[in-house]
Amino acid sequence: MWSRERRVSWRGRLLLWCVLVAAWELSWGQLRYSVPEEMQKGSFVGDVAKDLGLELSALRGSGAHVVSEGRNQYFSLHEKTGHLVMAERIDRERVCESAEDCVLRCEMIVEGEMKVYAIEVEIRDINDNAPSFRDEEMQVKVSETAAPGWRFLLRSALDPDIGRNSLQGYELSDNEHFALDVQTGKDGWKRPELVLVKVLDREEAAFHELVLTAMDGGDPPRTGTVLIRVIVLDANDNAPVFSQAVYTVRVREDVPLGSVLLTVSATDADDGMNGEVNFSFEKISVKASEIFHLDTETGVITLTGSLDFEEGDSYELEVQAKDGGDQFDMAKVSIEVTDVNDNAPEISVRSLMSTVPEDSPAGTVVALLHVQDRDSAANGEVRCSLDAGLPFRLRSSLGNYYSVETSRELDREAVSEYNVTVRATDGGSPALWSSAVLPL
């Protein structure tokens, strides 16, 4: 029979084991906040301590911190108040481009309690961009024989904002010869067209100057203008015609700079200047304009900036072919980027129990890891493993988290310390891998 003292000691140790195991279990919460873009560094985002029911004193002593997804750390934890604050100023258009929903994700790690809380922050658009045209002036050439109803597609304005804050419409300055018609495509893109309403007389006026104004829907609205210079010319009977309406090409993301991606071509039945065709991008984003170059004479599209599948897997461009008399045709260019296994898995040690009691029961969590791979499909599928023969094992948790836990009781007299190597390998061919060493 055990003495009363031995029974109390045994129960106390069992209770301690249970507390240790419970303390190291992963705990998951979910918070969502919404803030406008362009907030200053240090601005309040949300009261995570209050919303999660955490004591401030517990946060200060438990090594709590916030980790954002990806390479940029947009948020941080103010330990004295328990508030989630901005770690840097966020430009929504740069972070999310034209995406309708801009949601950034981060996690709050409470190391002392080995808990993880997932946080989503919606970045709302503000009207911080005015519509703008690529050029200060557009030049339009019109034959004096052109009949009323003749149309000319004008270059659209760009506004990186979204929703009501984005481009909403156009206005044309008052004049007697031209009107404005705005066509809305299936993609919602508004394309202004200049429409001739009164016959031109070159002897009466060799050119006309108009002002096109683009407006967004902000409150107050913001505007951008461009000067349209209409030059009256002699007749041009035929418009250029592209060889195909849509050009499609698939490109690996590791294609070298300077590579020719495709060539657009168009023909014009007119002679002389009226039959000479020049090419230009009609619709192209700022980002795409830094990556692709179009030769105005040959129609060759080359790569001038690096492709990254993780930052953009497709690009939709519009190309215009225009002759010397300003007759034109339009074609669409679709460039699809294919993924290459160019990113190794990334292992982040979110929390580590550097000292472990030798009488800790099997299943005690000693480390919390986050593993991710920026590639897609098989190239981004990650498998994790530990060195064989060690008294530790891996357990997959929610999301991309893994916990390292003991697989049996430890014996300090046999081994007093371990350097546990965690290896992460992706599914690419050839596979890429990375490792992290956990000193215990």
C-alpha cells in the first residue's frame, strides 16, 4: 500500500502533466477588422485583447506578437494596450491592385500559452487617385469626306481605385462638330468614342481642339483631362485589319528578359501613308506596361520585366492597329503565365519550448511551426519530416501549422539535449527543400 504522502505526490505530478499538455495545445480564434487604406503607421486597427478576452498582464509576460502572411509585416501588437496597430502605411492599389476584396491576414502568437489567433483585416478603398490619361494630348486625324456618324475610339483613362471611387464617366467640351459616346464592355470597362455630328471642311478649319474629362464617383469626385487635337485630312478608304481578333500565348515565369512572346499583325489595303500601320497598347495596366513592350512598327511583343506567377498568372491587353489616316482596328492579347518551381518551402518557428522536463508525458508540444510555399499546385505542396530515431514526432495542425511533440518520455541522464532538424520538401520536379534546427 502507498503512504498518504506518496499518493498526494503522485496525484500532484499527474495534475502537473495534464496542465502542461493543456497549456501547449493549439488554440484558434478568428477576428476580422476593417480599416481604410493610407492610415498612418501606429494607427488603431482593433482591440484584439478585448475581443479575445485576454488579460493585458498575460499578454505582456507571454511573448505575444503578430506575424503577417508573406514578406511584408503590415500589423503589430501594442503590448501596453493590447491593440492591433498599423506597422506601415498601406496603399491598397499597390497591395491588391484591382481586386474587389482586399483582405490581409495575420496571426497573433501567444508564446507563453502556445496559442494562435487568426486575424483578417479588410483594407477599404478611399478615393486617393484621380482618373488619368497616359498622354497629355491625343491626336485624331479625320478625312474631310467623313460622313456624320464616323467614330473614333479614344484612349481610355485609368483609375486604380475600385467601386464608386473608380472611373465612372467622361465629358467632352462643347463644340459643333463632335459628340461623345461611351461604350461599356462586358468587362465593365468604359471606352469613350468621338462621334462626328457635322461634316468637316478643311478649308474652313484645318484642326479642332477639344477637351475630354474623365470623372470618378468619389465624394467629391476627382477628374483628369486630356487635350484632343483633331486634324482634318483627305480621304482614307480602308481601315487596318488584324490577322486575328484574339492572340493567346502561354509563357513560363522564368523566360529570360528580352524574349519575344508573340507578334501581332494587321494589313491595310490603302496605299502610301494611309496603308502604313502602327501598333500601340490601347488598354494595359501600369504593372503590365513595366513587363511587356510592343514594337510600334513590327507588332512584336517582348518581355522587358520579370514574370512572377505568384504575383500575376495572366495578363489581358488590348492592341490597336492604326493607319496614317487614323483608321484603326482592335485586337485582344491574352498572356498566361505558367508556374515554375522557383520557391523553396519556408519554415517559420513561431514558438519554441527550449527546455523540456524529462518527465513530460508523450504528446507534449515543444515547438510550433508555420510552413508555406509561394508556388502553386504540386510545386506548392509541402511535406514535412523529422530526423529518424529521435523521441519526437510531427503533428499537422490547422492551416499550415505543425506542432513538434514528444513521442515518448525523455531521459536526461541518457541524452541531455537535442538538435531536432525539421525538413520541408515541396512536390516540384526537381523538388526544393529547406530545413530548420530546433535546439532542445
